[in-house]
Amino acid sequence: MFTPVRTRSTFEEALRQIADAIRAGDLRAGDRLPSERILAAQMAISRPTLREAIKLLSDAGVLEVKPAPGGGAFVRSELVPSNLLEERSKLRISEVSGVLEARRAFEPRVAQLAGLYGTEADFEAMRRTIALQRQHANDRERCLQLDLRFHIWIARATHNSTIVAMMRFLLHQLELAWDMGLRGGPEETRWAIAIHERTLAGIVSGDPEAIDAAMDEHLSFLERIWEEESGRARLRKPPDFLLPHAQRSVLRSS
């Protein structure tokens, strides 16, 4: 779950790894983090640096530190306040179109692999995430984190650790666009949940064409919101193979 910290800002990276584990559902409310000694060794950082990250998460109500015996750091809340992590994203607004293009090239193929290799346990995890989204439909920040979790589960269903790592990186880059995309209120949040349901149905079917069509609707949703909210279109014309599913079908038939 945790890897050596190799960035200059070890505190920020340690904070990010713990927060990401909670946001992705690897750590749930009530779970105990590894001991300070073990976690510092896993991250290859000093224990004082780790304590600093845990204290910040504890002050924010995300973790609870209990004294010995039987003590340690426990997950108190699965909602990580966005302002704890906002400094880690240096993505400029002008770069979002490139990230959206990368997502269109990458994520539909990931979903198709999930349809091929995913298990019922993977699909059930996605269903639980959608159910939580419905439950918290009026909580914009919680829905944003659950959206991230849903996409991580798609990647996990490929049973390919490299794809999961690449998906995590892409999702970090997408957070700026997602933040704008979910500003439309509960109605657009409900629409996003419905798209998740159709995406999952496509993955469960295992039909590559059905998955491609569902993912196109999924990706187009955020692309449209981004263009409307930012006033920015794609920076360049997409090639035929990155066109929306319906347009590719028209080109093939003409």
C-alpha cells in the first residue's frame, strides 16, 4: 500500500500517500495504519516526518491517534478535505485539455481489460462505490472522492499493477477538471452516477463495443462540462481513433 518517498518534499508525499489510500478505499473508517516504525520504513522517511503528516491528518479529523496499549493511528473519516492536498497539484488550467486527451486514449482500453479480467468481487466493489455515491449525492466533495475510487476499481479489475499506478497518476492530473465538472450541483452529480451505472453494466457484459460506447459517454460528460465551465475547447483536433464512439461508427459506415 505504501512505497518509498522519493520526492524532495517528503512530508507532502507522505501526506499524499496516506490520504490517497483512504480516498481510494484501501483504508476504511476504523482501520489501523501500520505502526509508526513500519510505516516510516515502508516510506523510507524519518519518523518525525511521518508524525508531522499524521498530526495534520489527525487535526483535520481524518485520523485519530489513540494512546497505548492498543493504540496507534486509526482512520476516523474517509473524507479527506481537499484543501489538505490542493498544493500538491501544479497542473495549469491550460494543460487540462492534454490530460483529457490522454484519458480518452487510455481509459477505454483499461475498461475493456476490466471487462475481460474482472471478477465478481471487482464488480461488487464498483457497485458498493456507486451505492455510496447515491447515498452522498448532496455532498459534492465526498462524491468527488468516490468518483476517484470508482475509476481506481476499474483499473484494479484489470489485475495489472502497472495499469493501476498509471491510473492513479492520471486521476491526480484530472482532479482540477473534475473539481470544475462537479460544480453543477446535485442534478449533474446524479447524472454522473447514472453514467457510472451504465459504465459498470458495459464492463460486466464483457462486450468491448458496449464498453467502448459506455466509456465514450463517460468521458464526453467531463469533456463537455470542462468546455462549458472553462470556455476552453480541445487544444487540437482529435484523430479519428480518438473521436467519440458514435462519430467513429459513422466514419466506418461511410
